[in-house]
Amino acid sequence: MNKNKTTRKPGSGMEKESAKVLDSRALNRATLARQMLLKREKLPVLDVVEKLIGLQAQSQNAPYFALWSRMEDFQQDQLSELIRDRKVVRMALMRATLHLVSSPDAFQLRPWLQSVMERSLKGGYGRQLKDVDLGQLAANGRKLVEDKPMTFSELGGHLLEHWPDLPSKAATAAIRNLVPLVQIPPRGIWGEGGQAAHTTLETWLHQSLCPKPDAETLIRRYLAAFGPATVKDIQVWSGLTGLNQTMEKLRPELITFRDVHGAELFDLPDAPRPDGSTPAEPRFLGEFDNILLSHADRSRILDDRYRSSVFTINGIIRSTILIDGYVAGTWKLIQERKKTVLSIDPFITLSQKETDALTMEGARLLHFAAPEDSQEVIIQSG
């Protein structure tokens, strides 16, 4: 029996709470609390990665900034060591995008999301692959990367020997989406570069994929990390469709609310839901931060007026600042010889108190990212 399972009873406090409407600030503070953005936590790094169900990793250093903004005294080598020790892996998962997750989670998440991977492949390369035996292509690619880890450039070259008319990008995309590939070190290690080399998750960790992932447990964990949330939110986060039936199975143990638009929100009964007036200190979020990509309605964290300034037309999600819990600008590091400048571009007019707090947090960020350089925080005028 699941120790977190709670059954709703007529006349209970849960039933009364289910009638509540949660406005944007209530949803904001609930999400920040679960994302460890109201207060940094002191936990083992691996526990944090699992608590958040992974970290977005399209950008090499994104997971490091994500952990720094959420943890007390986080240092880069704490995560780098986990990658080298194979306790966490980088691979395509939610929404068919790169994530860094714990190794046990990878074995659950990858098979659960297989339909997402296949749909992504069809959407991007369906026409080019329509006459290809995908099973044979996947088997060939799997053997190649299991015999020797390869970059996509190397893999594409080998595949062209058997499929000379197939574009290399389509061939390697097929292997990426049909075979559970992981990027092996030094990819993902702070301060190290180079093209990503791939092998299969099973070969890297000497274990088979979970034959029947526990979807209900994974959804509970999503709610613990991102809730309260609608069914559509869960589907946007995962990339999956058709989750209504699973949610109905979970309904008896969950509590429900409504947002200001009337949409039904699901949540775990004992999850934190701080008051909307709870203070939220300034935070710096790295590129592609999970909190910006895990809900259908992002108004709990990002005003739609600023969306185009954060989500670029070429698919980059810029690094952002949070003021009073909401996205209020972007930031970037500019390195010039032995000097690193933190340039902050606010969307709003900052009070002196907000400016001072943001500057102090920025100085801590610079010490984390470039401790040996001279440093400067510059806040651009609006």
C-alpha cells in the first residue's frame, strides 16, 4: 500500500479545500516552495535531482545553475562526480528534450515516455523515414553505440554505409528517439566540452529498462515538484497525451482546487501551499529552467507580456531573474579576459530594496560561476 495514499471522505477537510480557488500568487508560492525557490535547502545533490524529477539539460551548465539556485552551499564538483559515477545521466526524456536525472529514474521515465519520443521523431523526420525499416535501423544503431560510444557525426557516418540515401540527421534522430541513449562524460561536466558521445542506458548502467513503469507514482512525483496542476499541465511537462484515465484512478487520494479560469487543479493533500503573501527573495534561474517549462498555463511564474523576451524564436529559453516570485528580467554572464560581468536586463522598474537584494544575489552567483575572475554586477536601466 502506498504510504502517501489518502482517501477523500465526505465531510472531510479535504472536501472543503477542494472547493477553493487558487489565484496566481497562491499557485506561484506553492510551486516555488516545491521547487526550493522560496528557501534554499540543504540536501544531498542526488536527493534534489530526484525531488525535482530531473533537471533540464539542453544547455551544458543549466543543471548546475538550477541546483545552485535551490541548494545551500552547492558546488559544481558535487554534480560532476555524480555524472562520472553514473548515479545521474543525461538523456532525452520529457518532451523529448535533454534532461539530467538519477539513474533509477531513467529506467522508469524512458520507457514511460517512449510514445513521446516516437511522436517527436515522426513530427521532425517522418517523411524522410517513411520507407525505412525503423526496427532494423534502431537495431543497427544500438549495436554500433553499444560496441563503442559514438558522437552523432560518427554514428551517422556508419549508418550511411547501410542506408546511403538516408540523410544523416534523420538516421541519427531515429536512433536517439527509438533507442534509450545517454550522453557519457565528459559531456555534462562543468568546465569540460567536446561533442557528446552516446551509448545505451542499459550498457552504461548494466541494467534493463523497467518493463512496466509506474505512471501513477511518476504523476504523484510531478505534483510534489510542480503542483497544484491540471491534467494539461502534466501532459505539457511530460509530452504525453491521454492522461485523464490515470488521473481518475488517482482522484480518490488527491485534493482538487480550481484556478481563476475554472480549470481543475490536482494536488497531494499534504504538499506545501504557502500563503500568497509569503516573501520570495530574488533568484537567478539558468537557461531552460524546469519551472518555466512544466505547465500549460505559465502565468503562475511568467506574465505572458514577457514570454517573447524569454522564449526565443530559435528555441532557446533565456536565463531569468525572479522578483517577488515572478520572472522579471533576463541575465547573462559576459567574460572578458579575466573579468566576468553579470549583466541583468529587468522587465520592470526595480525598487531600491529589490536592486540591493538582486545585486547581492548576483555577487553570489558570480562567485559560484567565476570565482577566480574579477567580477561586476550591472543592472541595465529600463
